[in-house]
Amino acid sequence: MDMLSTAMNIFNGTYQDERGWKHYRVEGKSYDIRFHPMTLEWECSCMAYKFGRGKQCKHIKTIQNGEK
């Protein structure tokens, strides 16, 4: 487990950066799932999201459903 994932596990599994993005992690994965509360925009660093042309991937859906 990398240092960022360890810190996120300590602090309720999320962190917010200086631009307002809230970052999440799905348990066991290293993908960066992020949400911007002002624009209601979701992004994920996985290949399914990148090559799906912005279509929501299973990692975003997992976070939206309240699972970890």
C-alpha cells in the first residue's frame, strides 16, 4: 500500500485538495477517483474511464453507492 492510500485510510478514506476536488480510493485499488462538488463532475484514473470518453466506470459507481 502506498503512502497516500495509508493516509486516506486514516482520514476517513478521502481528502480534499486545494482546488476543491475530493479524492477517494476503492479498497484494494490504487486508482484516484475524484469528485468536484461545485461542478458535480466525477473522474477516475483507470483505463476504463479514460478510454470510455468520460463514461462512468465501476470505481465511480462504487463510491456513489457508498461502498468502499
